[in-house]
Amino acid sequence: MLDFDAFLSHLHFQDLIHPRDYDSLQLARSIKALRTGGIDLDAADIILLGCGERRGGQGTDVYSDAPNAIREAFYALYNWYPNIQIADLGNIVEGAAITDTKAALRIILEELHKAGKIVILLGGTQDLTLQQYEAFKQPQETIDAAVIDSLIDLEDEEALSDRSFLMDMLTSHPNYIRNYSHIGFQSYYVNPRMLETLDKLRFDFYRLGTVRGDMEEMEPVLRNCSLLSVDMNALRRCDAPFLPDASPNGFFGDELCQLMRYAGMSKKMCSVGIYGYNPEDDEARQGAKLIAQMLWYFIDGYRIRISEAEPAQNDQFLVYNVPFAEYDTAFLKSRITGRWWMQMPDQSYMPCSQKDYETAAQQEIPERWMREQERLL
């Protein structure tokens, strides 16, 4: 493990608080601070990392204190799962140039990924998603990725920004994105040609209304993902008075918490980034509290993932053999969580929902099955 000392602030958030001010069951009393010069990752299940870099955004370039504002709210929550070890690595220091900050972030994320750790990155602007992705590029690991955002940041700009980072992420060569899912876009803000581009690449995209109409359908989408990027501007304005650019429409706060719980349930999910929160616009700290609750629900989902069996362990599943079209497909339902998988022609299993099973039982091909088959061919 590399020495992160040069990349991290020597003033950790835990240096700013007094543990005695917290109840013994609040997270502040159980989160371990990973100090520079003496980092021990072995026992950590989930690692928090802050990076307030905002020079890739459209507005202020002042380094953000968002990570510590979120920590203030998160540390005050109660810990229901003391067997899950949460560690806090602290904050990356601001580099002389944005490329310096991003280089430090990439190095740390790569090392944590090598160590097999789940990292929750507290940003900063959403262009830092690229550094999340680069942690998988170095070992040439092909992944599924998802973004929760009202916009699709595929703008064709000369300079990389939080409005164009997806262009690099999805079209660079070599590319290690097997599938990309965009969750919660709002059509009136999106150029139709962007959707045509995603469709040609066999990627998936879900309108806000479609997602909110049946939130449970997003669980199989996130179950296969290793990387998740969340733009807080996906919230509706009435739930986000701390976001000046929020839309009148968007997700409710509890819906983002539900999506984060699904992300935590995924056995593949190991890199989560939360972006777009600016504490200077959050006088009542409602945004920090919401993000803290999102983190809490991720941990609640993680509790479920560690008990879930793999599809190969058939004794832990109910098996339904369903013939549709010219295929005979096995659908598996977990006896533990009630989640579903379906078998593909190459004998692999992919996450699905009960609706997919019901569609197949009606002799119709589930759309999720068809999209996956297109990617396999």
C-alpha cells in the first residue's frame, strides 16, 4: 500500500470534534480515522474519502468543504450495524492545478480498489466520476456503471468538465464499460441525439417518471454495477432548497435513499461518488443531513449483501424453468432476500425482477433479457 501522506490533509475531521459529545451508539464513536502515516485498512469494510475539487464545474472554483459538512451530519447518526466497519480516510488536499488534485484522487482510488475496499467519495463536482472509473482501468477490469442525474453529461466540449465527462468515460479507447445505465434523466433537458448515442452503444437510460413509477425495477440495474455516481441535482427543488439549479421536478429525498440502499445491496458495488452539494448554499444543513441519510441507507443495503448467496448456490434459491420463444430459461428467486436472477443463453445469470419472470411466463421476451443478449452477441 502506498503512503498517502502527501495527498491527504493532516487535519482530519475527527480532530475537529470531541467523541464525548456523542452517544456511545452514534457513528462518531465507531468510525475509525485512518491517519496519514499510519494507515491500516485491513479491518475496514467501507471507506469514506473527501475531495472538494470544483474547478471542473460551471460556477465557483473555491475548494469545497462539502465532505466535512456531510461528515458532521453523518457522524451524528446512530449505528445500527456495529459489525460493519466504517473508516474515514479524510480529505484530499487541493492541488495547484485541477490535474494535480485528480491525479492524487486517482492514485488513492486505485490503491483502495487493489485492496478490495468499498469507497464512498464525497465530492466536489461530478467530473470526478472519471477518477472513480480510472481505478478500474489500471487493472483492465470491465464493469457496469450507473449515474443518477437529471442531465446526461455528454456535451462535446474542448475542456473536460462536469457537463462533458461522460464523453470521455463512455467513448475513450480502450474502454472498460460493459454497460452504462443512466437513471432519472429529464427529457426536456436532454438533447435527443444523446439518447440516440447511448442506444447505439447498447447502453440503458431511464426517464425520471419511469423510475419513480416503479422504483423496485432499479434494484436489478444497480445490482450489476461496480460504480455509481450521484449528482444531487437529481433532487426536485422542494426537497433541495440548498441547490440553486435544482429542477421543479426530480427525485424526492427518500427515493434517493432507496436507490442508495439498492446500491449497497449490490455485491459488485465498490465505488460510489456523491457530487454537487455546496454547503455555502445550505444554511439549515438539510442537504448534508440528506446525504448523511443516503450513506446510512447504503450501509443498510450492505448489511443485506453480505448475507446473499451466489446464483450458483442453487440450494439458496427457488428455481423456475420458463420456456419463452425458443428458449428455456431458469429464473432464480433468493430464499433470503426475494431478489431474482435469470439465466442467459451462455448460462450466466443476470439480475432481474419479478416483472421479468412474469413477462416470460406470458411467453413474452423480457426487455431486460433482450438488452443483455444484444450486449453478449
